[in-house]
Amino acid sequence: MNTILYADQLCVKIATSRTEAGICAAEDIASCLRSLQDSQEEINVIFAAAPSQNEMLSALVSLPDIRWDKINAFHMDEYIGLPQDAPQSFGRYLREHLFDKVPFRAVYTIQDETETPEQTIERYSALLRAHPVDVVCLGIGENGHIAFNDPPVADFHDLVPMKIVQLDPVCRTQQVHDGCFASLDDVPQYALTLTIPALCRAAHMFCTVPAATKAQAVYDTIHQPINERVPATILRTHPHAVLYCDPDSASLL
């Protein structure tokens, strides 16, 4: 049984386990997609790439009656300078956990080794303008970031859909905690990220945040003032956003 509470407009669902949190998120996402596919020829969805999404994605690809052939898939951030086949590449993560598992209408990845970061921004921004986002499936970082909008660079009023950012030490350390890199020195210092306005334009936002390492970020998201010092607080202003926690991530609530 989920516990449900609200923080401003944000619905918070606390599941009995990490697995159940992922399943609950997947079922809600699937229900949303089924509703949209009845009224739209195309659905545009942005996905996060992180271990926090493992259980949700595993459940989502197994659920019935989703018209994947109507869905255009995007992702929200990527390191600068990593090869496309690097184990830590977010594009690779999503190919392994999602993109190669179901028959999407189209998959648009950020990384292209033939481009400069500025060229990637131009290309991906044009794609996002041509495919207005319907659904965002995201997480929250240990520093409260969404995508790679860390507190030092987060801007609720960004005028562009994508930008280059320098990752802050908490964010880079999280990548070590998640087992993605052996040491802090291995973590890239720069990345491309969709901006907060680009994410929040989605009609629906589903945010899956398990694990004890996220407990403070979840608490701050719900209780701190809405501002860029805790970027995820912006979720409390969205009319159709849901946050999915397990007992560990909800332990401070």
C-alpha cells in the first residue's frame, strides 16, 4: 500500500519497497501513455538515465498495451567527452534498459561524436521544438538537481532548451556513489543538459527517487522554499507531477 501526501501541487507516493516504487511509477506512466495514444498520433517522452530508474524501466517495458510505435524517445543529459560506447554513457544506459527493448517510433540520443557540443545543442534543440514534450520520466540528484541542472547552474527561467554545464562536486561524487565511476577524478567535469523550463513544459512528470542517499534531497524538495538552491523544488509548481519514493528515500519525511 502506498502512502500519498502532497507538497503544494506535487503528489508524493511512498511505496513499501524500492521495487514497488518502480512498479508504481511504471504503472502510472503506462496509464498516461495509453491515454495519450488514444488521442495523439505521436507522443514525445524524455527519459532519465540513472540507477534510480532501473526498477521503473524494467517494469515499464513489460507492461501491456503501450503503443511504442507512437512514441518518440529523448533523454535529458549526457557527459561531454565520453565515447558513445563508454559504460557510463547515458545513451548507452538507455539503449540497454529501454531503447533496444521496445519498438519506438524514433529514438533521439544526445551524443554524436562527429559534433561539437554547440552543434549538438543546435540539433537537439531543433528536435525538441519540432516534438513538444508530453511526458518526462526523471529522478532527483543528491544535491537536488533534475537532469544536470545542479544548484550553481540551475535557472528556472532559462531561455534555451539545452546548455553546457559544469558539474558540481556533489553531483560528480554521486556518480561514484552510484558505481558508475571508480573515483571522482574519473567523472567528467562538463555535460550537456536539458534546462529546467524544457523539462517542465511537459504535461506530465513522473519522478522516481529511491535509496537512502536521496533522503535529504527528497526532504529538501518537499520542505525547502521553491528556488534554484534545490532545483527539484520546481516540481511543486507543476500541476501533473508525481514523486515516487521508497522507505529509504522517504525516511526523513
